[in-house]
Amino acid sequence: MASLKELKGRITSVKSTQKITKAKQMVAAAKLRKAQARAEAARPYAERLTSVMASLASKVGGDNAPKLLAGTGSDQRHMLVVVNTDKGLCGGLNANIVRAASQKARQLIADGKDVELYLVGRKGRAPLKRNFPERIGNQFDTSQVREPGFEEAEQIASEVIGMFEDGKFDVAHLVYPVFKSALAQDPTVQQIVPVPAPETAPSDDAGAVVEYEPGEEEILEELLPRYVKTQVFGALLEIAASEQGASMTAMDNATRNAGDLIQKLTIQYNRSRQAAITTELVEIIAGAEAL
Amino acid sequence: MALHFELVTPAKLVRSEEVHMVVVPGSEGEFGVLEGHSPFMSTIRDGALQVFKTAGAAPETIMIQGGFAEVGDAGLTVLAEHVEG
């Protein structure tokens, strides 16, 4: 049985751990609200862009479609853009993303395709490197920025598009978690290059002829990189919200576990203190009787 | 006589209001949009977007960068990557 002093030390240590997890939980809760607001604010742009894309893509079909929409004609070389967080303390979030990415990569490898990984965020690097040591391509560091925003998305997207135009790969997928709630973040694999043909929206202005300046193709050509950027930006916002949500839940659990542990240790501490007192009393009484 | 005008960036919805006229710096020249403009779509070059709240009022200038403008039944929507002012 541990001595009283040891028990006391452990209780103090667990208490200070609890304070840390509690603080982290509250910070995450506050940041989550902000991240959610940011994700919400980004929605109108993405929605409009998608609807415009849909109407344009249905008009510019066939052979003269830009490469970014039509693809290279092959699907041999795949690239996975995996978005992870930079910081830990967020439960199984990164492990889940890594698992989803690895699963997709294995499936593609099993189909005989070439796979390359492009990593965003610090946390997924080590496990993915261990799983696929040969296939790690570029990495993008977001750890220097406090809130990854559109600029970072722009950089990532232009790098990816640049690699596509250089013929480094044929198909790119984006792996990121979709924030559902603080309890659930689903890792999702989404194709970004070539841009998946959007489902043709029922055109509400069927009669009206839309004029394009310059032409449909030129606009579409300009639009597609923007669309990719928006997708990446969306992923960055989702990961930010997911990180805070997962962190909040994980830290809530940790705080509760620490509370349980403290309770158990306190009971043990009191018991042994009582036992020590009883022993002492017995000794004194025994001593008094002997006299 | 009001044109519904929306200015959207990836980060947020900057404007959504009823205005008289908007002058957009299209990539092939500036164009003004009034209510009832025929459906139209254009890419934009970096430049100043002028918003006229009412006829004859002094325009409000918004610097925009990269994007495109769409005129439809619902009014004018400008999607820009960066907005200043």
C-alpha cells in the first residue's frame, strides 16, 4: 500500500492535470463557436460557385471542356490531399483521418494505381509516413498560421493545380473530416481534380439566354481553379471546426476521468489515514494497559 | 427600381442589399447593371466596384480582386476572392 505522502502527491498531480484539461475544454468550446461561424459564413460563396459551375459545365461539355474538368483521360496516378490538424489533444480525430486516407490509398494500390500523398497539417505525417514510406509527396505547413484561411487554401490549391498541369497526377482526392457535431466528425474522401461534373441543376431561367463575356469556355477555365480553391478552403474550415469539437469532447472526458480518479485516490487516502490513526491508538492503549 | 446586389467572398457574405446601380469592372470593360438587366456573366479584373445606392448619388467604391459577376433573375451577384474597403 502506498504511503500517505505518495497518495497525497498523486492527488495533487491528478488535480493539476484536471485543471489543464478543463481549461483546454473551455478554450476549445469558445474556439468552436468561432470556427463554426466561419464555416457558416463561407457557405454562400461555395453554394453560388457550385450553382454557376453546374450551369456552365452543362453548357460547355464534350471535347472542348478544359482539362481540369475533363481530366487527362487516364486514372492511373492518384494523389490524396490529406488534411490533418497541427495540434493534438483532440481525441481520435487525426487517427480517424489517417485511417480513412490509408484505407483509400490501400484500395487504390490494390487496384494497381499509383498513389502519392500530399499532407496538410502536422499531425498526420508520422503515421502516414510509417504506412506509406515511399509515397509521401509534398507537405504543406499550416502550423505557423493561427487560423488557416483562404490564403493558405489558395496556396495549397495552386500547388495542386500546378502539379496537375505538369502532368504529375491524373486524379486528386481530398481527405478531410466533415464536422457534424462536437461528438461526430466523419472523415470524407472527395474528388477535387478533375472537378467532378456537378449534377445539372434544373435551370430556372430556361427561356432566357445568358450572355457570356468573354466566352463560356474562358469563364469556365477561370472558374475551375477557383472551385478547387473553394473546396480546399472548405476543408480547412471543416478541419478547424472538427479539431475544436473533437478537442472539446476529448477534454470533457479527460476532465471527468480525472475527477473519478481523484475521488478514488481520496477515498484510499482517507482509509489509510484512518488505519494509521487506529494503529497508533491501539499502540497507546496497549502501552497504557501494560503499565 | 431596385437591383438586388450581393457581394460574396470565400470568407463571408459582404453585401446583400437593394441598390440602384452597380458598375462592375469586367475583364472586357466596365459595365453597369440596373434592375432588369438581361442574364449575363462575366469574369472581372482587379479594380473598383462602384455601388450607386440611388440614382445620382455619389458612388461607393469597393476594391475587388479576382472573381466573376453573374446577373440573373435574382439580381447581381459578384463573387470576389478579395475585397477591400
